[in-house]
Amino acid sequence: MITIFVLFGSFAVLMLLSRTGIFFLHRSKRELAAFAMSIFLIFFGISHFFLYDKMILMIPQFIPYPGFIIYLTGVIEIILAIGLISPRTRRLSGILIALYFITVFPANVWKR
């Protein structure tokens, strides 16, 4: 539930700030969505470091170095989020995010 709140909540706040002229004036919905996804990825990328004990439960026991994988995926999420901010790297970052989400999907449904 928190994932939906962070993603759509940040998009709603960015839309409000943009439409009222406070911040991000003259930005398209697509750009604001990219910024919202950046917020989402940074939020959950950082959570890999603060919620390590919960994240480790998502890794199947047969996968080696689960702690390293937790930290690595957190760093990857933050790097991909930074890539979404710049228009020059947004498309590549979007493609890599799609591949990343496909790759980590099994861990998100895995139950120990």
C-alpha cells in the first residue's frame, strides 16, 4: 500500500505544485510522472539500507550473498532514479527500469 501512496501521492503533489505555479511551472504530465517515479525509486532505494532486516526476507535462501544483493539493488534504484531526472538519460533509464522491475519481480512475490 505504501508503494501506491508514494508513487501517486508524489505525482499528485507535483501536479498541484505545477498547476498552481509554485514549482515545476510549464512541465508536462509526462515530465512530472518521471519526477514522481524518481521520488518513488529514491524512497525505496534508500529503504534498502534502513529496512535491511525486512528486505533480506525477500531473497530466496538459495541465492548467494543476499545482503550484498539488498544493498546493490538499493544503489541501482537510486542511480536509475537520477537517470529519470535528466531528459537526455530519461529514455535509457526508463528502459533499464522496466528490465530491472522484471528482474526483481520474483523477489517481491517470494515468501519465506
